[in-house]
Amino acid sequence: MIRHVCMFEFLEEAEGRTREENLAIAKSMLEALPKAIPQIRASSVALNAEGAPQDNWHLVLITDFDSLEDLETYRVHPDHVAVGQFMRPVRASRACVDFVIDAD
């Protein structure tokens, strides 16, 4: 099983919206992906907790797939591509890692 973890740092303002507004949109879009992409086995989206250090990343996505091939299917899926198109102009940076986990 492959775990895909991405963290995003958002701009304070972008596309005429605040960071919080863009975070809410991104979170909603990411949470809709499991219904659209059957290769997703599990998915979790979380925002940095209020009161947590300000230099933390703003959003994390944790998604599990059966294989790297399923991850690639997800990567090019039109719904996932649409999320990326939304996020590119509103994020400051992105960090991602894909790693093997035991499928218990």
C-alpha cells in the first residue's frame, strides 16, 4: 500500500480571497475526491489547529492507494487536476512524500 502525504502553505491573500477562504475551498475539494476516484482507499484532510505555531504548514492531505499505479491514476484524474489548478495560484509552497505502508 502507498501513502501519499502532501502539505501546503497558503498565501495570506490570493485570487481575491483570504487564506482562510482558500483553505476552506481546498479542503472541500480534496474531501470530495474519494467519491470521484475509486483508487483512493482512505483519505484525510486537516487544517493546522487554531493556536498552533504560525510557521506550521496550513493544510495536510493524507491519502492511501493500493499501488503506485493507482496513485498515478489519481494524479491525472480530471477532478484531482482541477484541485491542482485551483491550488497553484493560492499556495505558497507544497511538500509531498509517497511511501510504502503495511496493509493491515
